[in-house]
Amino acid sequence: MVATITYTDINGLDLGALGAMVDGIREDTARGIVRFRVKTRWTGQTRSETTIEGYEFAGEHVGRRFKIVADEPSELMGQNTAPNPQELLMTALNACMMVGYVANAALQGIELDAVEIETHGQLDLRGFLGLDDNVSPGYRELDYTVRIGGAGTAEQFDAIHQAVMKTSPNFFNLNQPIRMNGRLEIL
């Protein structure tokens, strides 16, 4: 038997809407399929702009419009006008995990005072520049620290931390190899 949950708003989340979404996905697993898409175009030097025009949720297109700009620091041949792709990668990881911390705390009835995630990693440009085949062009590891405070106990916060590492899509994506299915089209 499933326990009955009383839904309220905690940490700014409408737990009634979250509960309804969860119940809908339990009833029809196809409602749990979400497809995201972005389109990135070069805008000169090391700068690019990514546009987001919507996503698919449970088979339905949901329109939305965003633009994300990326550039490299001057020392890496950019104009330093925006975060670079590595910073955006870490931003995407942190933002995804943040949703997990806030939602898991809310589901346990824990009101949060603060959550902060700090992530860092080291690259060796010899790999990116193709100077040494023995040097990886990407990260071998990322280090992150989560700082969380609120009405929970240390044990509750540890359980939330474990749940986030188990269920965060971007944590999952970066913590294992992903098959990349690339295709080249010549313009």
C-alpha cells in the first residue's frame, strides 16, 4: 500500500503538482519521457549562441525560448564575453543537482535555508590541442562540494545527498561514458 502524502508548498515547490506528475507517470510510463533539444551556431572567433525553442514532454511539444552564449577567456583565444563551455558544463551539472536537493528536501518536508554547490576540474590543454595522444582532452574527474542548511538533520541531508547522486540526470551523464551518435552534414 502506498502512503498518502499531504501536499503543500515547501522550498517554493508546489508539491501537489509534483505529486500529480508522479502519479501520472506511474499510471502511464510514456508520460515520463522528456526530450530536450538545443541548436548552437558559431558567431565568430570562439563565440557561439545556443537557442532553445522548446522540448517534448509526454509526447507534447512545449514551446519556450532561451539563448545561451558561450565564449572563451582571452588567454584561450576568445573575447571573454561569456562563460566558456567548461563552465557551462559545470553549471548544467550543478543546476541539475540543485533541483534534486531542493525537491528531495521538499518531499521530506524539510525547509531549506541555503544550498550551494561548488564544482571544479582541471584540463590539460595538450589533449585539446592534440599535442600529446597520451593526454585526455577532457576531465578525468570533477570535484564538487555541496553546502546545505535548513531544518533537516545530518542524517536526512546525507540521505538527500545519496538520492541526488542516484537520480540526478546530469550527475549520471557525467559519471559514466555516454554513447555519442554524431553525424556530419556538409553545407
